[in-house]
Amino acid sequence: MEIILAGCNVDYTAIGDFHAGRLNTEQLTPETIAAAYARISRDERPVNELRALARKEVEKARQSNENIVFTMGHSSIAEHAVFNIDVLHVSRLLVETLERSRLASYTEKSQRYVLLKDDFVLPAEVRDAGLDGDFIDTIAVQNRLYHKLYERLRSYVFKRHPDLAQDQANRSLLEGWAKEDARYVIALATDTQLGMTVNARTLERMIRHLASSPLAEARECGRRFFEVAVRIAPSLVRYVEPTDYDRLAGAEIKEKAACLGTTGSAGIWEGESAEAGPGGGEDAVLLHATADADDRVVAALLHSAGALSWQECRKKVGRMAKGEKAEVIKTALCHMRAYDSVPREFENVDLQFELTVSASCFAQLKRHRMATITCQEYNPALGVTVPQAVSEVGMERDFREVVTRTEAVYERIKKVAPAAATYILTNAHRRRVSLKVNARELYHIARLRGDRYAQWDIRCTAEKMMALGKEAMPLTLMLVAGKDAFPALQAQIFSAAAEIKG
């Protein structure tokens, strides 16, 4: 594991002063900006003068930060300090933990575009349990099949799309399709890297969360985050030890769930497939949708555009015919293009889904951090998602043999190091996810993940969510579609409306 501070925000004036020999390196810290901005609310001097003062008196700036952020509790001041951090040689499993933090930005090495080597993370828990031999051997089997699958799938893709293959410019695209299906057989222990941009307040919380993890890799990552941050901004990243709430709450609710009998099995129910392929089984269920969602969105649009109270807008909407309500929503959306966000008023209504998704699908789903995403552990009892192309090239039997071997090793590890057993599971293994979104966020997910250029696994999930959502709130979601389908859908809806008016 390598954690490297790649950059941070520093006062732009300080850079010139540094080059002129008027500042030392200690003064190139984001703490001076945070301290200057903290004083804005109580000091009448111009903010540029406050920045100059903070640059000259770094220690006083740090003391001010500590007092304002930690004594007075104005933690938002720490958000003015931003770090760019390189994260190298960590597992895909750890990345899932890192990317839980909403107020940070991540760019991760893609298994869809990069042909992987055989690098992986050996968990300390597995090594200490004496199961490293089984672990390493299983990873080797997975990786051998990955390379074999890639070569077979690459030939298959090029033959299936001869028109695209004729153009050398499409080579990377076609090879990417082979890579994205071959990756389903590799483990969550696979080595990866990412670039992260995060403010000091979020980083401190992230470190505390990592410190409470049952995984040694996560705890080590948190320790190294603290080391790189405290050197440059000691006044803004301080409280990084986990509290009892951080350490115990999650474990105790798991104990409570076990006492109530909710952790004994995967609970496969009729209609759900434990041997899932693309689109197989009841893997998307709408659990809840806001009652009278269409009426609420129309009322919200009238409320923000007019002068009536919310209650009066609701009464007015209650007296409107369905066609009149549709016209209000169409008026709000008529000039929208595929890259535009729907109005914020659409955030007034929610949908909650339960999704059963592969690790490959979840890797993309988790990027929608404005949604409320909670999830169970990966569970072999939920089966695996087998790419259709793997079956079509005659490799499904090999694929499932590796899965069977993987799950046997998973069970052995789980007996002695349960927290680390998930490392050996593959990108094909599945978990249950609760996803709550407002209608505006569902539009965003649909545009990105329902597009024909989206990866097939998450596209299938997005399409099911769109269909279920449209049933629940047909007016609100009348234009929900992937980017590619949006222009035709918009033309269809608005040309039909024009014909009716005509």
C-alpha cells in the first residue's frame, strides 16, 4: 500500500512569495486559507488582508483553526482545506469502503479499460490464519481464467462486430468489451489504485471510520491518510481515533439482527434466482414510492413559481385533471436536453429499491453518492452473475468451476477470519443493496447508466429501475431514459402533445 499526498490548496499569493524567497515551505499549507475564511464572519477587514495576516502568522492561524473548528465546533471551516491523495496498491474491497464518503471525488483504475496483471492484496487476517496458501492458489486460478477468457472474448467480440473491427480506431472499444466480461472471474482482492480529492473535514471522518474497520487493510489505510494530512494541516485533522459509536454500533446491530434470526441464510424467495445471469431473477424490487408523487411534483413547481402556500398549491393540484398536471410538468421540461438536470422540485419525491447486484455492478452503482445506499455483505447464496458472452464462447463451465473453488476457500476463511473472507470472492458474486433516490437523482442514474454505451450489467439494473419508477410516478418520470434514447422520447411526448393541442 502506498498513500501519497499529491497536492493541496495553498494561498496563491503564497506561491509567488515562496518563489521570491519571502516564505518558507511550512507556510505553504491550506490552513492559512481556512483560518482567513473563518475570520470573515467576525472581522471587518477585507478577506485578502485576512489571508495575508494568516500567511505571516501560520502558528496563530493554526491556533485559530483549532479553537474555531474543535472548541467552538464550526467544523465547516475545515472544508476550505482540500487534499489530493494518491492511493496505490489497495484491494477493490477497500475501495468500496473508501468511496462510501459522499463529499469526496474519486477516479479509480478501471477494470473495463485496463488489462489487468496478476497483482492482488494478501489480507493480514488470511496470512495470520495460515490460509495464505489456499488464498494465493485460488487467486492464481482466477487470474489464469481471466486471461484465458479475455483472449477468447476478444476474438469473439472482433468477429461479432466486423464492421467496427475494420476501423483501427475501434480497437480499444472492442478490447474493452472483452475486458469488462473477463473481469467477472477475478477477486475483490485484486490490486487497484485511485486518485482522491477530499476536504479536511471529510478526511478526518474517513480516517475515523477506517480506524474502526474490522479489516487490517482499512485500518492501515486510515493510519497512512492521517500521516500525510497531519504533516501539512495539523490544525484541521486531529480527532481520528474511533469512538465507541464508531467501533461498536455496527457490530452490535449485527448481533441484534442475529438474535432476531435475520442473518441465517440469504433468504431466497420465489421468483428470485440464485444462479443469475444478465437480467435473471427478481433482482430489482420497488419497495416504496412517495404517495401522490406526481401531485407533489406539480405542487412543488407551482409553489416555487408562484406566491401561494404549499397547502394552497396542493389543493389547487387536487382539483386539476391529469392532463393539466401533465402540462405543468411538460412546461418545466420542454426545453431540457439530455445533459440537463431536471428541476430541483423533483427532489420532493422518493423511490426505494432493493437490488441484487454483482460486485461489478455495485462498483458502478456506488458512485452515485447522492443516493442513500446501504448494503449487505457479498453472499455466495445469492449466486453469481455470469456474462452472457462467457456462455456464448463456451466458457461458462470453466467459469462456474472457478466460482465453486472460490466459494470453498471462502467458507474456510470465514470460519477463522470472517471479516476477510470476502476478499476471495469474485466480481460475479452478488449482494443485496437498498437504494433510495429522489426522482431527480433517478433521472441522473438513468441518463448515465441506462444509455446504450453503459456497461450491460448496470444498464440492465437501471432499465428495471426506470420501468418500476414510471409505473409509480408516470408524469414525474415521463422523460426518464438513457442519453441515447432521450431525444426520441422527448420528441414523441412533445409532438404528441402538439398534435392534441392542434
